Amino acid sequence: MSRVLIIGAGGVGSVVAHKCAQVPEVFSEICLASRTHSKCEAIAAQIDRPIRTEQVDADNVPRLVGLIKDFKPELVINVALPYQDLHIMDACLETGVDYLDTANYEPPDEAKFCYKWQWDYQQRYREKGIMALLGSGFDPGVTNVFTAWAKKKHFDEIHTLDIIDCNAGEHGRPFATNFNPEINIREVTQRGKFYEDGQWRETDPLSVCRTFDFPEGIGPCNIYLLYHEELESLVKHMPGIKRGRFWMTFSDNYLNHLNVLQGIGMTSIEPIDYQGQQIIPLQFLKAVLPDPGSLGPLTKGRTCIGCLIQGVKDGKEKRCYIYNICDHEQCYREVKSQAVSYTTGVPAMIGAMMMLTGKWRGKGVFNMEEFDPEPFMEKLNIHGLPWVEYDGDLSGIEL
């Protein structure tokens, strides 16, 4: 049994707290901390077992260090903002405590995904004798594990990887994002990028579109090529991959609103002067958009996230599609959250379980695909994210 400190009380933090509380044999004591203490208290009130709550600013390393020393967790789960990853990693390094997150570091002043900043902690974490597990959400996270599973079970070589993320849910609001608006909009509006034949190729934002027919009645949806951080680690750790791409669905309504907001400068991260104060337009927009946590009781429909993989097995070409479908309303009934937060929070809990039970161990900084996928895949089926693998005729699917 282990103590765990969860930092962040947004939608994902709420799911992580609920799911950790469901497994007391692993998570014996839980502390939930956030800049806004009232959010922690509201989440704790929903959970049947006692959870300690604390107020902490994740950018304040001395305060974080003080909280870690006081609570004495075996693991810190970071579900705060990606801007805060390095500060939390610093606090874990100083206190000698293991670290886990769901998204890689982003500098506040540039919309950029890059693991280099966190990979640079490798030697320091190794010398300290502690472990950092990066990207234990769904994408990144489960998609990395799906790829490792496919390599172990279905392929001698993986040649092409397409990660495809569909949210077919509806919340009825004119415009809202299903996770932190600032992070979501930065992700969508940056240039697309994919890996092919040993180099990275860029595209204009949302300029490459295909149609993909999603399974189990979801049906055909437009998917758009984006850059996502798991591609960087997967092509590093699986050098046989010749092409790696990431795709995501967006409704016409979402894209129309986004185009207007971008056109009038509301998605900018450059500071402007407003009535004698410096403000960032995107942060102001975040403040006026619906809180993603408020969408839980409104959202209906399903998500479908998976990996379409092509490669070679026993000298023959093979294709495989591994995916999960998650229902928004079922998630809300279980943990008072919609499926986008659920599909990130559950893998964070499972990644923590892998570390605390010794299934995944090491000294240094690791990505999900570096470990044996089997125990993680087993827990997905048990804890709310069952997966399907289809290796039948996929020859008609071309992206």
C-alpha cells in the first residue's frame, strides 16, 4: 500500500482521485492538491473514503517540496498544467520521490510540444535513484501502450502508425473545449507535423483532412492531421517506424468558431496592453469559455481512440487496428466527469499502479512504450477502458 500525491483538481485530477480511491489496496492514502483549495474539497466530497486536500501553487517549488516532505508520498501524479511539469519534476528530484504526468512540458510563451526538456532530467533522476513516467494519459499514454502491444503480439516490424482520436460527443454549448481551453487551442492551432522516412515534415494547421469510418456505429467523421507528442517518443524508441501520424476529429461548428476567434486575435499567446494591464488573449478567452468540468452532465455520445498499424509478421504484410470506445454518460455516472477527462485520468491511475506495484520500475525518465504492455493492457479492461483489437481485412482503409 502506498501514499500518492495528486497535483491538479481539474477534470482529469478529479477522475484520478476517484479512480485511485477505488483501489485502496494500492493507494492507501491520497492527497489532492491544487492552487484552488475549494476544487479539491469539492472532489473529496464526492468520494466515499477520506482524502486529504491541500492548497499549493505548482509553480512554487519550495512550497511543493514542503508539501511532499509533510505528506511523504511514494509517488507524485502531476495532472496540473503542462507549463508546470518541470517545477514538479524539480520538487520530486529534491525530495527523492517518483513522478508521473499525462502530458509533456510546454513553455508558456510558445506553442510547442517537445520531450527534450524532460528527457534532460534522465541522468539526475537516475543518480537520485527515482523514476519519472511521462505521458501516462490516453494520447499520449494508452496509444503508446497499444503500439508496444502490437509490436509484441502482432508484428516483427511496424512500418506505419496512425493514431486516430475521435470525440463524437455533443454537449449542446455553442463553443467549448473538452479539456483545458488554453492547452486545447494551442495544440490545434500550431503547425501540423508528422514523421516519414527518417525526417519530420510540417503542414499548415488543420490543412490535411481525411474521412475515417469509426467502428461500433460511430460512423464516418472528418479527421485532421495534428502534431502530438507521443509521435516523438514512439519513433525514438521504435526506430523501425517509417511513418507516424496523429489525427483528430473536429466538428464544423468547432472549426468555424475557432477560425473566427483566431482571425480576430483571441487565440494569440502574445501579451497585449488592456487598460494598463498586460493580458494574454488566449488566457482571457479561457476565462470566458465554459469550464470543461461543467460539460460532464451535458455531454452525450462516445469517444473512439486507437492505433491503425501496418507492418510485417513472418515475412508477410499485416495490418491491425486497436481501439477503445468510451461513453460520456457512463463516465459521468461513475465519476462525475465526461469521457475526455476519463480517458486521461484512468491511464494516469493505472500508470501509477504499475509503478507502485513494481510492474514497471526503473531509475531515470521513461515513456510508456519502454515497458511491458501486458500488465497495463490487462488493467485497462478492469478499470473502465476496455479495448478491442481487429486484425481482419483492413485493406480498404487508406489515409
